[in-house]
Amino acid sequence: MAGAMSTEPQVPRRSILSAAGVGWLAMGASLGAGSWAAARFMRPNPPGRQNEEVDAGPVERYVSLASGQISDAISNKGIWIARIQERLVAIDATCTHLGCRVAWMGNDARFRCPCHGSSFAADGTNLDGPAPRPLQHLAIRVQDGRVIVNSNRRFRKERDEWEHPDSFILA
């Protein structure tokens, strides 16, 4: 029976090599996509271009705030107005970790980032989480009885810019 033919179907070598090639291509594509996703995760999200000047409304709305209180009057523009002792400051709502938009949590008296859990005090100082630095303050002034915020002029605490006269209003 040495010369007997087998009745099992033979798989051609070309089919095996084709299947192996498709498998290698699929593995390479998934490794490439995974590498791209990991690299994208590591880069910060660039903040959207905001209007340069934002009218935040009458100054009376903000001078009545208690120290540590936050106004959400223009939070839809990514800006929070806070009363910190005798100063009114405009806080940029962009998290310094990966650029997500923070929200004020009145119950906890802190800003929280929904993306990775960073939290910030009412003045923008980072409290915990992966955020490497405090939130930025924006240029703020009173013009004709209205609060005007320049969202393109930013002040950073670690550079001692929070003491710059354009970064707050005395109230």
C-alpha cells in the first residue's frame, strides 16, 4: 500500500502562503493603528481658536461674588470668572494635561477635568491628577462698566505672571 493515493484533499502550498501573507498584513496594520493611537494619546489636544475679546457682561455681576466663588456666565466660551479675595480673574478652562475642558464643581469647590481626573482650586492652582501645572489666567479689564476678557493673552502661575496687572481686576 505504499503507492496508494490518499483520499484526503490536499491544500496547495500557494493557498497556505497566501493565507500567511494576509495574516502578516493584518498584524502589521493593527500594529500600525495601535502605534498611531498611542502616539495620538500622548500629544495634547490643541485648544480651538477662541475669539480674542469676549464681553463678559456688566462688572456689577462679578463684584458681588464672595471670595472663592465662580461665575459660569461665559463658561460656554471656555472661560470662568472667579473672585479670589479682592481680585476678579478670568480662568482659561483648558486643562494643562491634555487640553480637555474643565468644569467647576461647586459641591467640591474645585475645577475637575473629565478626561484624566485632574483637579484645580478656585484660583486655578492644580491640586491633584496628572496636570503638570495650574490653569492659565486670561487678560481681563473693565471698559465702559463691562468686563472684557482677552482670551489670547495668557498668564501662567509658574512664571509669576499671575501678579501682572492685566491678569486681574481689583474689585
